[in-house]
Amino acid sequence: MNMNFRHCVLCALTEKAAAEISLWEWPPPYDVYSFKGRPNGYLMDRSTWGNEQFCLLSGDSLETVIGQVACQPDQGALWVGWALAPRLCGQGLGALFVQKAVLELRRLKGHEGRIFLKVAASNQRAIRAYQKAGFHYRAAEIDEVPYTGQPESFWIMQAGR
């Protein structure tokens, strides 16, 4: 797919975008990340929209949801998490999406400091995209997988700058 992220814009999450994102589902082995059929109070918490919860939009009138982006400040650093729309996954777009999301978050939040993320060590597709986008391994930890409660090894990665 020939996706150009230059014209995408990070915007505060909206009810319409949140409703669309809440229906996203990925095929195995990525189905553990699917939103569909799972209550997600954080995603639907309007008080986080434009502060911690954003959506990457494209199109002439910015009507197409490309991805969901979340961030949480912590002691001068920014912890991020995101999801690329399932229809765009597996096409080599992950690194471009991550680079655009980081650039837009820095612009919107005025954040020039460190940026971190946590990714399941088993999610090699995401890890490759993050590395290609400039993130580097910093540490590993055991944590619970969201929605399943199962313990898994996660990598902590930091954006290179």
C-alpha cells in the first residue's frame, strides 16, 4: 500500500473515532490487542481526549482514522502506546506510523524529553517497526497482558534522540 503519512494529523480523540477504534480487531497472534468486545474505559474516558488520547487522521476532511495514540507523562518523560488500524497492519507501514505519531506528539504536547514504550517481547513485528522508527531496547520486565491477566515478558524501549 502506498500510504503517505505527511498529510496525517494527530487530533484529540472524538466520540466517532473512539467508537470506530473500539471495534478494531486483529488476527492471531495479534488478537490479544483487539478492542472489539472488550470494555475499554480508558479509551472511552472523555477526560483523556486531547490530553492523553489522540487519533491520527487522514483524508481531505480528516475523516479517516489511521491509528490511535495514547501518552502519559511520568517524571519528565512521556510513555506512549498506539495502535495502527488493522486494515493497515502487515504492509510495512508500522515504522512510518510510529515516526509520525512521535513527531505529532512532540508538536502537540511541546515535549522534547525522553519517550518510552512497553511492548510484548513476543511481538517481534512491532519490535522491528519500533527499531526501524528509532526506538532502542532499554530493559525487560514481566507484566500482565491486558485483558488476559497472563504474565509475559515485555521490552521497555526508548526513542533515540
